[in-house]
Amino acid sequence: MEVKVRRRPVRYARLEIKPDGRVVVTAPEGFDVEAFLRKHERWLRNRLAELEEVRKEAGRGFPLLGKFYELKLDNVGTLELEEERLVLPKERERARSALKGLLRDKLSPKIAFYSILMGVSPGKIYIRNQRTKWASCSGRGNLSFNLRLVALPEDLIGYVVIHELAHLRHLNHSREFWALVGRFYPDYERARRKLRRWWGIIEVNEGWRWLEGRE
């Protein structure tokens, strides 16, 4: 187990596990890191075991709309989807553009449908290559969706849409916000757990690492 210790002027020590399996401890000078790791050993081992399962799943292929495909990069103008194989343009920007088009086709009807049901009016809709969030809502009511959403099953894409539209009423994560989300997606806690797993899969997936320029 590789452990990196970062000494920072923090009040409390923090323990993180990166998608590649590295353990990072952020702690003040003089803090007993070894004792801290022993205290959290069981949690660490369980989390690392879960991460190994995620890495195995990520090795099944390129995730797209909840399924895994063999990825081929070729001289094509847009994406081509076969039964078990996905063909993308070998130029990274064209590949991103093709996937953005597919995601927009999935997002647009969901946004239109739930906007009417929830009584909200979003502003501009963006699809971005974000590194930390599935989506975000600005104070002006503009919605930004992460290209990574195209990897998810459509049901989870729907949850993210509902989540962001709810922010047009409540720009926070208050009790009222979650009550609104729950009206249109009652099992949101389970969806959030699934999203964390999918994020881990995308982080270590070779195809997505290429797509995002992280290879």
C-alpha cells in the first residue's frame, strides 16, 4: 500500500484514497501518521478491496450509456456503435464532440420533460469536460453537465437532470432541496451511491483516460 503524507497547517488529519489506489494523508507537523493509519486500517482495507472491484469492472471496456464496449479509434466522422464495439474518431477533440452530441440528445428531452413537471425554467445548457462534478447550476440558472454523464445508464442521467433542475428552486442542499428531488426521484440515495461507483470506473478506465487526456 503506497502512502503519501502531506504536511499542512490543518486542524484535523484527513485520509483519502485516490482512484489509482494511492493513500494520501494530510496532517499537521508532528502528527502520528502511523497510529492514524492503524486506527483506520479496517476501513482502508475495505475501501481498497472495493476499489479493486471497480478497477476490474473498468477493464470490461469503454462505458457508454451503462454498457461496456470494445473501443476502436479510426478515421470516422462521428461515433459508430455496433453490438459490442464502439468506434470513435481517432482525433481526441472529434471523439469528444461526437460523444457530446450523443449526450445532448439524451439530455434535451429529459430536461424539457422534468422542467415542465417541476415548474422551472433553466437558462443555457452546457456540456463540459469537468473534472470534479457530474453537473452544476449557476446563480443565473444555467446548467452545466459533465461529458462523463454519457457513460452512465439513462436512469442515472435522469437523476442528475432532476438534481440540477431542483437547484433552480434551491441553490443549496437543504432539506427542502432533497424533498423536491425525492418527489421526482425517490431512490436518490441509491443513485448517489451508484454515481460514486461510476465515477471511480471512469477515473481508471483506459478509454476515458485517453478521451480526457490523462493517459
